[in-house]
Amino acid sequence: MTTITPVDTKLATPPNPSPAPGRFRGILSGGNTQLIIGLTLIAVVAVAAAVSLFWTPYDPVRSVAGDRLFFPSAEHPFGTDRYGRDLLSGIMVGARTTLFVGTVAVAIAAVIGVPLGILAGMRPKRVGTFIMGGSDVVMAFPGLLLAIVFGAVFGADTVTAMVALGIGAAPAFARVARAGTLQVMKTEYVFAARAANRSGLAIATRHILPNIGGMIVVQCSVNFGIAVLAEAGLSFLGLGTKPPTPSWGRMLQDSQQFLGSHDYLALIPGLAIAVAVLGFNLLGDGLRDRFDPKLRTR
């Protein structure tokens, strides 16, 4: 008589081949220079944004006719613009706007893209092909172009920019999540979980999501830098953050007529954008090197 041995559900516990979000102990070890520099640059932007919540050197939206176009000095470290507004105060509040837009846009992209990518990786091939086909259609429209279209239809403001940038970035998250899901679905512990009649939702949340978490975090960092650059571009075109709220992109737009005489008006917001984008890109590269065992070994 053949004895059927019940499946041990403990085998369904994944061995955590890649770090999950929240398990970052020792993440800065190993001399990862890119990661450290990226975190430092982002910390500078984040501190400026946090401080602007309760203090700025001057009122960032107050115009003072007698202070127009002051060069950087002890009184105004970054100078003033053509309306007499303090540029340092505007940069600090603009950092808050930039981080807010980037955070919401990346969150929208992850909430839409990650579940679709996991679903495409878990379901039969024809279902995955259909989902990724729709993703390719959305990916054909760059996020900046999508934001311009949304601004023309629904009105240009910060909310429209965040939603458009989030939808435009969702296909990238779906692709990353699907690629990771396909790898995890081939592991023994997922086979054991299926044999134990675990539901698809349980497998996705308990086994797949923790093991592709590192890939998702890296994608979030990379897309955050893209969102910062896109928000600045939209504000430069007048389709992003509305005045009088300070925005780095609109500061660049206002500085055009003063190039050659007051170059600091373009240099300072341009450097702020560059620092933020570089910080998130370096953070993404550092996290990728940290989470990828092959790159870490190399």
C-alpha cells in the first residue's frame, strides 16, 4: 500500500535570495561609494525641504521692489530674482515641491505597475502577453508628453503632473515586477506552496513580493530622479506647479532673459535639479549593486 506523505508547508518559506524592503541592516557596509554619495545628496535636498516647512530666511513669495536682482551676498546668500524675492528661500520651498511631486508620482507608478507585473508573471502566458501589451502601449507615450496632454485636457497643475508622471512610469515597474516574478515562480518553495494549495494572493504577498522588493526599491529610486527632472521641465513650460508656489523649473524659465548679466539666476536652480537627480541616480546604482549578488561578488 502506497503511503502519501503530506506536503510540509514549511518548505514554502522562501530563503530570501534578495533583501526585502525594510531589511536594510548593513546596507552601507562594503564601501559602496555610489550609495553613500547618493544618500548624502538626497539628504541635503530633504533637509532643505524639511526646514522650509517651519523656517525660511525670507518669505519666498514676497516681492520687494528695492531688492531686485541682488547678486549673492551675506544678506541674500543666493541673491534675489527680478521681483526681489530671496532665491535661497525659493530653492528651499522648491525642494519641498519637488520631493512631494516625485514621491506621489513614484507611489502611483508602483501601486499600478507592481501588481500588474506580478499578475502577468503568475498567470498563463497569454494573460501576461495581454497585460504587457497594454503596458507597451502606455510606454509609447513618454511621461512628459503624457503630462502635457493631461495638462491640456484637465488643466495644468501639480496634481495633474503627478498623476500623469505616475501613469507614464507604471509600465517600467510592471516590467521589473514581471521579470522578478518569473524568476521566483521557478523556485522550489513556490512549487511547494502550490502543492500546499496556497492561494495566488498568498504566494504573491508571502513569497514573490518580498523577493522582488530589492528590484522595486531600485526602480523607485531611478524613477524618482526621472520625476524630479520631468517636474522641472513641466514647470519650465508652465504646465507644472502654479505660481506663486516656488518651483525650480519655473525659476529656470524666469532666468532666461537675464543670462549673461545675472547667470546665478539659472545656475542655482539648475544645480539644485542636478543635485537631486544625481543623488537619486547614484542611490539607484548603489542599491542595485547591493541587492544583486552577481554585482556584489564582482
